[in-house]
Amino acid sequence: MPKYVPYFTVTLLLLCIYSSVFSQQTLRGIVLDEKSQKPIPGAHLSVRGTAQGTVSDENGVFVLNVSKQDVILTISSVGYEVKNVSAKAGENLTVLLKNLELMLNEVTVSAFEAERTLLETPASVGRISARDISRFGLLSPQQSLSTIPGVKVESTTIGRYSLRIRGGNLGVVAHTDNYKSYWNGIPITFADGFSPLAYFDFGSVSSASIIRGPSGSIYGAGLSGVALYENKTPANLETSLQTEALLGSYGAYRYSLTLATGGEKGDLRLQYSKIHTDGYREESASDNRFVNLFARVFPSEKQTISFTANYMERDYGIPGNINAEQVAENPRQSRNSPEFDNGITGHNLMIGAAHEYRWNTQWENTTSFSYQMYEGTFLIGTPFFKIADRGITTTFSMRSATAYSFKAFSGFPARFVFGGEFTRGINEINDYSDGFESTIFSSRGTIDRSALAFAQLEMELPAAMTMTLGGSFNNFYVSFEERLLETGIPRFTKEVNDLSPRIALVKKLKENLYLQGNISKGFSPPPRGAIDNDGFNTNENLESAKGLNKEIGIRGTFMENRISLDLVYYHLDETDVIVPRITSNADGLDRIMNENAGAIRRQGIELSTEYMIQNDPSKALSLAKIWSSYTYMDHQFETYNTIVVNDNNESFEVSYNGKNIPGIHPHTVVLGLDLYSRIGFYINNTFSYYGSIYLNNANTDKDDAYNLLDIRAGYRRVLPKNMQLDIYGGANNILDDDYNSMHGLNASFGAYYDPAPKRNFYGGVSVKYNFK
């Protein structure tokens, strides 16, 4: 062996050791709460694409050895948004994490074509975030949306929902209840007024804002309000793959897979999910599949282009409502015959895009469009009758809003917004005489069209006041044609015009305390189903139901933002309400004529409060809060007279004047307690009370009050190798109370009830992996 070999070997070994030691470079920094600037101890930091990581100390300080000059750090802590930061070895970082528990003065909502905090918003707005949605099992939006005061979602099964804002969406009572929906600011309400709540998986929703009451100056029709949904977006500088699996009682499960990537020039999020339940009742099984795509491009600082696509397939049964005797006998039984395969099948495709352009600090424009196509079947069969139809609906919508910001009188800031919205839809339905294998006996087509032009001025005034003044002109058109059926209504057209003004004032009483009031006029145009009555006669003289809404509210935070309060009183007088009037009875069937003959008074109180007991990441119990919502509704018929025809064809007058509107809970209370520990354990508790309701216009039948207790507990942690884990379990209706998830109001033979599931359980796991 040559004598220099040992020296060469030693030298090589020393070089390797030197390279290993000195290639490790140090990265230092501190993790702080974005708002309070307090240190966050126990925050997890990891280097993307490696197993390198550390935890911040009790002062929020961290020291991390990295093997590369340029790295991307992933920082997370319980109760905070996960953040990705580009860093260079050797530098001192200050990382600011955004607390997920935001108060009213921090939460921003996109409503009325403006970005404002909830405190400053000149209307009654309830908002839930993705965190609020995930506090329940992600099987449906029913529980999360129902925590908003003045809002309740009823559901027969997964995928069949009825969203009621301030007691609206009671079509069997009066045709005065529609609301509008927007997804990322894109109009998604169908041309006939149907809002597709069930067509989106709430696992892809980052926030939902519900504007309660008439919203005429910007959004057009809608006596109940407006629902604004925002898509989840990828985190900046992050590419991740996430999967979630959930199993629950009554054969329920949910599976989802999400790919997301975010960069400086654009981002993309793609999610597939499937939700299934065997159902609590017979014939209530449900299958739902969703694909959600959301992408954005940032060509420059002045513009943003976004694209949305959502595909839905559904197949669910309809058990039908039953009467009290059937509930006592077996609440899980179906009224409809199982051999007929009752229910609805269908699929819907929504494609939308939006373009935001900011010319300068004064001018900006947002223009969006959506196209939707739904195709489905409906089948109901009993020993006495069978209904089968197949239909296809297409809707095109477009909206554009231009804003001009300027200095008004005495130099006060002002903002003028103007624009328009257009929606047109075609609906084709074929009815079959005896199931889908039989002949088509009715073929009908409907064209619906709506157009609105709006303008709105927001102006700051002296004495810390802000005024909003606006209005919209609205045009609605419907055309109906029957092509096969010789009897009944061959064709008709109807067009109505409505003007909807609105004025609102917001007064800043002191820091973080605001008083707001507004007066607005809303309306609901006559739907096709009201014009053609029972399919054998028309009332083409129908006009829109109209309502004048007056409300006043106060919002604020106290005790250094530990307590928040949002209180509002509203009074809505509806006139020209479209109500059904029985004119005669033939073979046991009532003949109906809908008329603008009703008047309704709605008034109520909506209150939400929150008390932050603790929000300190340095404590073992890092976050603890109590929150509540309370809703009081006093809704009555002021004028509603009709004729009742008995089996002997004898008729007599009936007055419902002064009667309570059926289906309205006079009192609703929701209480929540949330606890989060520094090491990752958490528990969410929700208690709900719903007061008794009347089931018919005469107020002779009533359903009892009920209580619900729901709990979810889990463990959420960031793991090495860029993994994030959430393991959870939960229980619904822990008190095992008997209640109904939906009601058939004014139903024949007392078939009011749709019994809800008893005590039930679920568990799941979510795993997220961040790529290099």
C-alpha cells in the first residue's frame, strides 16, 4: 500500500465531516400573533421537503439548522392559519400568524360590492367561516348555517335542503319567500328563482355570509335576503394534497381528495368528494358526488381573473311526510311505496368566471358570468298515484359592477357603484303517464328572464356617520307553453317591473361600537307555479309581492375585544302577498286560484354574542370561548281570507287574519363552547333550542319544541415530513330528543311530520401533505 493512502483517507474523511457540519446553516426568528404582537410558544416550524423542524420556545423564539441557503418554512399553531414563508439561511425572521378567532371589528365581508368589517356593514349580515363549518361533521350545511340568528336549514336527507332566512322559503304558505345566491360574487340562482344550496359540497366553502332581509339596491329581488359563498383558496407558496374520510351512523360516510397549489402568479384548487347516507327513514338514502375547481390568475397588480367549475351528481329518496299516528307506530317508515324507487336523480354543471380590474385608485370593475345545466328525474309512487317526470334546465347569468371612489362634500370619502345583472333560463319537462317506461302525456317548456340595473352611493358624513343610498330597477319575464296536454293551460306570458330603493345609515358611537339602521323595499315576482294555479286555470294579473323593511341594530366589542355583540330589530310589512284561494272542490281535489290578496307582518329580534375567555397560545388551554345566538320571530297574517270547500261541495268563508305563520319558531337559542389546547386537542359543544311551531294556517295543529346537543372532539397537529393531521369524533342529538327535520305545512290528512335521526355518531381523519 502506498504510504500516502492513509493520509488521503484521513483528509477525505475530515472534508466530509467539515462539509456535513459547516453546510448546516442557522435560521433564527420569532413567531408572533399578527394583531397583539404577543409571542406564540409551541408553534411548529418545518422546512418543506425535509424532516428538519423545530418548535418555538416560551418566548416564541426559534433556532433552526437548515441544509440549504433558500428554504420555505411552514409555520403552524393551534388556533392560527398555517403560513408558508420564504427564508434565507442566516437571517432573523419575524413571522406573524393570523388568529382564526376574529372579532366583529376584524371580520371582513364582501357584501354590497364593498369590503367592510362586520361592524361597519350597513345591513344585517351573519357570517360563518370554514372553521365554523368544520365544527360539525362535513356531511351537510344544515348545522353550521343554522347557528346564524334568523337562519334555519331544514333537511329530509343529505342533499335535500330548505334554507329559511327570517322565516322565508315557505312556498306552501305564500309565494313571498325567495332569496338569491352568489358564489365568489358570481350569480348562481337559477332564472326561475331556485337557489342551489345542495349543489355544492360545503367542504369547499371558506365562508358563507347571509344578508338577512330585502337587499334591493344591489342584488334585485329577494324579500328574504342573499346568500354569499366564497370558495376555499390555496395558501400562498404551498402545494398540498389532502384527503379526508368520515364514517357515521345510518351508513353515512364522506370521502374527499383535494389538490391545491398557490404561487405569486396564480393558484388552483381541485376537490373531489362523495357523501352517502342510508338514511334514518326508509326511502331516504342519498348519494352525492361533487367536483369543485377554483383557479385564479394574477396577470398584474391591477387585475385578477378567476375561474370556477362545479359538477354535482345526486340520487336521493323521498320518504314523504307522515301523520302523528304513523310517527307513533314507526317514525322510520315511508309514506311512499318502496317498489317504485321514489326520489330524485340528477346532475348539474356550473361554469363561471370573473374579471376584476383596477384602473387606478378611483376606478375599478368586476364582471362575472355563469352557465348552469341541470338534468334530472323525479318519481313518486304510492298505491293511489304515481308521478314521474324528466327535465332539463339551463341558465345563463352575467353581472357587472363599476365603482368610482372620490372626495365628496368637505372632502369626505365617497364611493359610487353602478352596474347590472342579467339571467335567462330555459326549463323543459316531460311528464309520464305511469313511470318512465310509459308514454309522455305532458310536455311543457318555460322561459324565465330577469334583468336589473342598480346604482348605489356610499358617503361618509360628519359626526362619524356613513350613508348608503341606492336602488335598482328590475324586469321579470316568464313564458310557458304546454305542447301535448289538450286540457289545461296551453300557453301564457307574464312580465312585471319593480323598483327597489334602499337607504342606510351607520353611526360610530365610539371605538368598536356602531349603530346601524336601514329602510328598504323588497319584492318577489310571481313564479310560474303561482300564475298557472293548479294547472287548469291562470291568473295572469298577478303582480309581485312587495315588502317595506325597517330595521335598526347595534354592533360592538367590549373589554379589549373579549366580548362582541350584534343585535338587530326588524319589521317587515308585506303587501300583495300571493296566497292560494280555494274556489271549488271536484272529486276531493281543491281547485286553487292564487291572488295578490294577502298581507303579512314579520318582526323579530336577532342577537349574537361571543365571550373570549382565553386566547393565549402560551397557555396549556390556548383558546376558550363561549358564543350564542338568539332569534325571536313574531310573524302573522294581517290579511288572508279564503274559502274552504268540504266533501259535500259546501263552501264557507274562513279568515286567517291575526293567525301566526306556520313553520315559524318564535324562539330559537343556540349556545356554543369551544376549547383548544396548545398541544392540539380540541372540543366543540353546541346546544340548540327550537320553540314549538304551528303546522297549518288555522293554528289548530302544533309541533312541540325540542333541544339538540352536538359535540365534536379531536386532535390536530403538524407532523414531521410536512404532514398535518386531524383525528376527530362527534355525536349529534346526544339528548336523543324526538323532533322533525322538516315539516309539510298545511298538509292533507295531518301528514306534517318528517322524523329526524335519533342519537347518532361519526368519526373521521384528515391528512394533509405539503410538497416541496
